[in-house]
Amino acid sequence: MRVGRAVVVALCALLAWAAPVAGQVSFAGRTVTIVVGYAPGGGYDRTARLVARHLPRYLPGGPAVVVQNMPGANSMVAANHLYSVARPDGLTIGLFARNLVLAQLVGVEGMRVDMRRWQWIGSPAVETDVLAVRADLPYRHVLELRRADPPVVFGASGPGDVTYDFPLTLRAFLNLNVRIVSGYPGSADIPCWPSSARRWTAGRARGRP
């Protein structure tokens, strides 16, 4: 399945959700909840709602599928909820940052999930990170950002999220002069995202790269 915004998401079910069970148990009259680790309006939220629209036809009994937003700590709040609070009855699916796998490996404070105990379902998208700056800035090549003055500003959710880790990687490995402003609940709250997406889409429609 392709989605408009290329977002890699980790879709995981609780312990009781296994592929053989899905083919044997009817979900008729029940409600499946997709818990999203970000606020409404962003890429993860839109992906979840797209999945929720089509998922019922692929589950035995055609259950209702709803989306529950649970933003916080770059979707760590949602992951912890899935692991410690939600019932392992196969009716809860998680959609959160793929970076949380690394958070467990490096022991990020507040991460209370052992992802080895989850049954992973898959991902509805493939991600390609793209770096873009305003057209009125004098930079035409990525390495020119090494001399950026003032630094190019990146809005981000916080450490552990791709909106933070991507520019951090650019700064660490390419020595780009970038400044990261974190604390946004999700990508929809970062000022440059909506206008950049619209301009990119319009450019593609006119045949521009």
C-alpha cells in the first residue's frame, strides 16, 4: 500500500495478535484501536487513519477500527501504554516512531518496552528523507550549508524522532551548520512542514523536481 507522505511506521500488535489467530478468530462486533504516538494532523496520524479506513475489510468479521492519539516523548508514551496498560487481546495496534527500537537498545530513559515481546505486523510505507530549504536562500548544494550564517533551523519533536535525528546526523557527519528547535508535538505543528509539502506537491504537478 502506498501513502501520500512517505513515513515508515512500526505497526505492532500486543502479545495475543499472531498471524494464525487472525485467520481463525472473528472480530465481528468488536472494535480495533490504533494507538498513534503523535498528535492529530501529522504524517503518522494520517497514515493511521488511512489504515483504519481499509483495515476492516481484511479482518474476519469486519470490525470497527478507530484511531486514538496519544502524543508524548516522540511516541514513547504510546509505546509504554501498549506494553503496560492495553490488554493483550489482539484489539490494540500501535503506530509509533521506528526510532524507538534504537531507544530500547541504547537504554533511553523512560523507555519501558521490550520490543522482542511484540508481534510485528509490518509497515504501510517506505521512507526517503529529503532535505529542502527556502528557495530565496542562497544555497544550491547541501555542502554549502556548512557556511550557513545564520544556521539553517530545523523544527523537531525531540531526540529519538526522525525530525530530530535527521538534522542531527547532517550536523554530526556532514558538518552542516544547522540549529535544531525541538518540542513540537508532531510534524503538523512544525511551521515549515505544511507550506513545504504544498509547494513540493504543486511543483510536482507542474513537472518540476
